[in-house]
Amino acid sequence: MTPKFHTLKINDVKKETEDTVSISFEVPKELKDDYAFESGQYLTLKADINGEDVRRSYSLCSSPFENEWRVAVKQVENGKFSTYANHELKSGMEMDVMTPSGNFKISTEASNIKSYVLFAAGSGITPMLSIAKSVLNDEPNSDVTLFYGNKGFGSIIFREEIEALKNQYMGRIRVVHVLSRESLGNQIQKGRIDGEKTNELFDAFLRNITIDGVYICGPESMIMGVKDSMISKGVDSSKVHYELFTAPSSGSKKIKLPTNSPKVESNVTVIVDGDEIELNLDSTGENILDAAQKAGGDLPFACKGGVCCTCKAKILEGSANMDVNYALETDEVEAGYILTCQAHPTSDKLVVSFDD
Ligand code: FES
């Protein structure tokens, strides 16, 4: 299904910490199927801020079984959207919210007997909270270990909700806070979650368990440190999943793809919601998303940086190259999917569909 914006009413805006609010949306009955999601996925929010169309993606912190659509927005310095969300949004207001997307997700099974290990730093807790709640609710024989890094107690988002989970699911969730600027009385919980700290945490807490899945969300350097540490400790890389929300600063998850093919003039057809948009593009010029938007197409996108996957479409005929791809998995690329914000045609005729 092509991701689509709908105007939703804000149910509730809750101050979680000094600089973070969580926002929940009311999804009308007739749109419930469109907004069905899995833990780990995100919503893209759109607002007109001083005449500018600003879009940002935020992971859902609620879990599907809660029948709630809630995201958390942490204020970042000079952040247009995060400042607006933290200071202007009130319950009862309306906002354009895209249907949920994202490849970073977990499907739970009641019969699973698994051990999940979650690493979060700062606002990276949002998809982890959703994943933890889904596992604890849906898989009665599975357990969760959550490592959560923050500066201090005051910046721990969802602190009470996490405490409540510990009480509700006694013995099935372990929570290990790691603080960089305050002390919890021992060395292991002091500092930042990086590769070295993960090695220590592994030796102290994970040494004797079989890990079935590792999920990581936080800044890029933290993600890479945790991932490398877990793999070095013997966790299979196929079990390590992570979410990048901004383009990596250096080649990490996926490298720049080759675009050295000869220049090709192409007739491009873009299919969206059953409509067709015809474009003449060349392989070295504008990307397909921008060109189709200029031609009047109402196409889904959020980051325009090859990270979020919102602009994904499928090649039905011909071929294309992407400048960068941080979002699609290898099997998706093999199946013909492209990020249209990064894609340029490499064949005389190219047909791409947002509907497949
Ligand atoms: S808009 Fe985010 S990957 Fe294209």
C-alpha cells in the first residue's frame, strides 16, 4: 500500500521530560486498517511551519495491541519541527500524519520462546518501548533485556512506563540504565553505550543467555559500536537489527552505489494510486521523485536522503540506479525496489510503481 497522509486529530500531548513530548493521534474507525502497524515502525508528520512544508518521521512508542498511535518528539537545537511540536501542539489540533512505514519492525508469535536484547539511547527508546511491550504482551514465554543510555535521571524518557512494565511482567524484563553524567553507584552503569560499554554489559548481563534478536536505536556511532560488539561476542549478524534516522556521516550500513553507467535518455512512467505520470529524464539529472513531484504527482516521501524508505517504489520495466541506499534490504533491491528520491533511470524506458 502506498503510504498516504491523512489529517488526524491530536488526542493528547504529554510532557515526558524537560525537552520531550509524546503525541497521540485519533485514528477514525474507517482508517484503522490503513494505520495498522508493527512495533518498530514510524509515522511521518507534516506541518506548515512559517510557510514551509516540514516533514519528520518519528517511531511509534505505542504497541499495536494498545490500539494507540503515539510518538515522542525530543526537542533538538534549532530543530524546526521538534520546537514546534514541543511548544505549539495541543490536544484537539489537527495534523497531517502519514500511514505507518519502515522496515525496522518485529512480528511477534505467541508460541515463541525467545530472548530479546534492546539497546536505546535518548529518544531511541521510542521503537524499543513499542517492541518491549509487544514482546511482553504477545509472547508469554519470551523475555526482554533493555539497556537504556541517557545523560541523567531527568532525561530518561518513559521512565515511569518502563518501571510499570517491570512490575507488570515481573521476571520477564530486565532494565539496565546507563547514565553518562550521574552515578547509579557502580561503574558498569556509568558512561555512554558504545562498543566498549557493550562488551562490559554483555559480560555482566548476557553471557549466559542465548540471544534471539538484538534491536538498536540511537545515534549512528552508538549503533555501530553495539552492533560490532554483539557480533564479536558471537551473535549472528542476521539477528542484529537497527534503525538509522539520519544519513550516516561515513559509509557504514550501505555504501554509495555505482552510478558510472553511460548517460541514458529515458521515458519514465510513474504509477501512483492507479494514475500514470510520464516524464523524460536522463540518468545523470534529477531524481525520479523530484521530477514526478514537479509534474504534479502527490508522492510519499519524508527524508529525501535515502534513509526512511517512505519513497519506495517498484520497477516494473527497465532499470535504475540509486545514489545512496540506507533503507532497502538487499532482497528488496533484488526484487526491483528503489528509493525514488535517490533513483535515476538507466534504461530507455522505465516504469516504476508506488502501488506494488
Ligand atoms: S524520502 Fe526517505 S528514503 Fe526517499
